[in-house]
Amino acid sequence: MREALDRRAARRWLAWPAAAVGLFGLGSIAALNLSLTDRPQEAFFLSMALAGYAGAATTFLVTRILAAQRLALRDPLTGLPNRDLLDDRIAQALARSRRSNEPFALLVVDLDGFKGVNDIRGHEVGNKVLRATSRRLESVVRETDTVARVGGDEFVVLSLGTSEDEEAAALAGRIRHALRRSYRVDGGVVELDASIGWALFPEDGVSPEELLARADNQMYATKRDTSDESVITRAPLDGGVVRDLEYALEQGEIVVHYQPIVELPSGVVRTAEALVRRVRGDTLVGPADFVPHVERTPLVRKLTLAVAGDALRCLGEWEAQGHELGVAINVPYRMIDDGELVAGLERLLRKSEIAPERLTLEVVPSGPGAGSELDATVIAHLKELGVRLSLDDLGRASSVAAIRTLPLHQVKIDAMFLHEAGRGGRADAIVRSLVELAHGLGLETVAEGVESKLAWEAALALGCDHAQGFYLGHPMPAGKLADWLTGTWPVVAVAS
């Protein structure tokens, strides 16, 4: 299909030069006939005219040929080199490297969330975002490097002179940081992330095919959140769900419930997790129905700050009633180094006058970009702010990848292990190993999914520091939690 389009484009560009050449040929025949019929003067003037015409036609023809070549080697939307020109640049880099041992790297960049832009905002906005993306990519790399568009939302960077993984990782970080800045298009805001993989010549391959395959594999491993099955099966973004939640935020149809987290072995409630609900008539819609869609759009920032604002307000109310608790709010991994979110949290903390260490950001290591490198400047600001960081779902592949990138205080052991714990099988061994891993890193542990007395006793026996689950308390409105703390607890602790 692409080759057919290239041929049609070339025919369009060369039609006029071809016609000019044909006309010149006919004129030459006419001049020859005039010279043969004893009309040399007219033949002379016609030949001179044809000579001038030939010069102009030749210039025009060369210009058209060069333009046709450029058209065949450039992406028509962004003007970036296409796959054919990229292949030629890689071949040149390989030849140069074999002569002078000059290293280079190939980076594959795939946009996360771009399909949602087309689905929600339309293809015209999507095209503008792609053009803006190409400019951002070119602004990050050196003039000697090549940025090519090789697919709908896929780009490749040829970085000359890059010889170490650390250099490639630093470049990938700069690219990701550039692409994560908000795009302001047609009066709206678009936000994307990127999955990036790279390969080095000659360590990772000696042919273009090997290098691109290696970079592709690394990129897709990142996109799959390091093989987390929850992301592989994630449903496509639903624009209707996103618009509905935006309306709910505007109309105040969002509520927050709180689930207690207790200390082991004392049973003292130290904190509560804030869990958002969407009010629809007399029913409450749980986060599983809308968060997977919203977390891939800019609306997730507004939702997170709304939950944080409610949580900090409730902390003040509970304190006035004699309950000094902390609170945890969920933050998608890709938002934890979002400068606007951190600035918003700082404003909320200042306004509430709540001590920052009473707020825990519970990082959810699924969704776009989980486990990838973070913006060190924003993370440093977050640490200075003094809030605590907790990692959700420890035991899943994506959570293990995220441990190395986050300055954590706490980890939460995934509920699927606690559901089977207490029977002396593999689940017990896994929980014990995860607890030892966390404690070895100086981190607190929370056992999630404690829904029975057996799970409670297992969490205690296996060394967990805190527990959370339906056996201890269901998510409840803030006012009901205050009553529960006064009149119900510590019934479970005593009963156990």
C-alpha cells in the first residue's frame, strides 16, 4: 500500500517535467524540418528559443525530482524522516562505526495514551499533537542525531556517539520528561506518557534488524509494566466514562470513603485509606469502573487533588474529635513525579495546616509507565515536602520494578497472597519473603486483603507491621469512621 502511494505521488510530481520534455522533443523536430525546407533563419530562432526552454525545463525537472525524492523520504504529517530515510541513516552509522569504532544507540519511543486522544478529541487534535511531539523530540536530541516517525504513534531516535546504557537511559529520561509536559491544543489540554526502549551498537546487535528488535522488546516490556498481567488485559479507554467523571467532579457527585488500617500486634488504628466513589442516584460506583480510564487522561490530576482535599479536611475533623490519624490517597505511578500535582498537594497542605507526614501517597504501580524512570527534580521536591510514600500491590511484577525508583516508606503486600495465607503453603512463604525484603530495605509493611480471622492471624505471624481488610473494617464515610473508632474498635483485636 505504502509503495503504491509513493508511486502515485512520484507520478504527480513528475507529470509536468515529463510533459515539458515531450514538448521540447516536438519543438526540436519542428526546427529540424524548418532547416531542411530552406528556412534557416526561422530554424535558428526556434532552436535558440528551444535552448532557453531546455535550460528552464532542466532546472524545473531537477527541482521536481529532488522534491519527489524528499517526499518519498519524509513523513508527510510531521516532516520527520520516515522509515526509508531512517534505514539509510542507520546504514551510514553502521559503516562509520565499522571504520572508526564510533558507537551509537537506537531508541524506540511509543506514545502511551495517544489512542485516547484520537477517540476523545478527534484525529485533527491527534495530528496536532503528533506534530508537536516531533518538535519536542527534535529539541531534546543533538543536531547530528536523527528523529524518525515510523508508525502512527511510534518514533525512533538514532543517537550518534552514545555508548553506554547510562547515556541512553539519561536521553530516554529527557525524552519522556519532554513528552509528559501538557499539550495545549484547541483550547484543551492533552497529556501523554511514553514507553522507551533502546539498543547499543555493537553490544546489543550488529545489524539494523537486531538493534531495532532489541529496542522494541525493551520498549514493550516497559509498556506491559514489566509483564504485569493486569495491564495486558486492560480495556480500551472509554471516552464516555471520562466525560461522565468530569461532569461528576463539576457537580460535586464524587464522595470519599475511608477504610481503617491497623497496627500489628496492638490493633491500634493509625491511618485510613481514602477510596473514591462516584454518586449515581442512590448507588455508589466503585473506582474500578472509572479509574482505569481516567488515569490515562489529565483528569486524574483533578480527581487526585479532590480526594486529597477531602482527606486533609477529614483529618482536621477527626483530630477535633480526638482521633489523630494519618490518611493515604492513591496516586497512579505516572503522576507521582507530576510537578502540577505536587504543587497542588503543597497548596492543600499549607491551607489545611496538617503535618505533611500524616499524608501518605499510595503509589499504584500499574497503568502507563509503571516502573520507568522518574523526574528526579520533582521527586526531590516531594521528599522535601515531607509526605510519606507507600507502594501498593507488592508481589506483582510492576511493583518490584517500581521499588528501585521510589523513595519509599512503606509497601503494601498484594491481597491475593493474604487470601491464601495461614495454611502453611506457598502463600505463607511468599508473604514472609516479601516482608523480609521490605524490612531489609527499611520499609514498613501493610497486609492487604485481610478478610478473615485466619488472614489476620497469618499477617501477625508472618511479621506484617499493619493490616487492612474487610475483617477489620469496610470503607465508610468519614463521619461513620469517627463513630466506628469510638464505639466499635478494638472488638476485632480483642476477639482475635
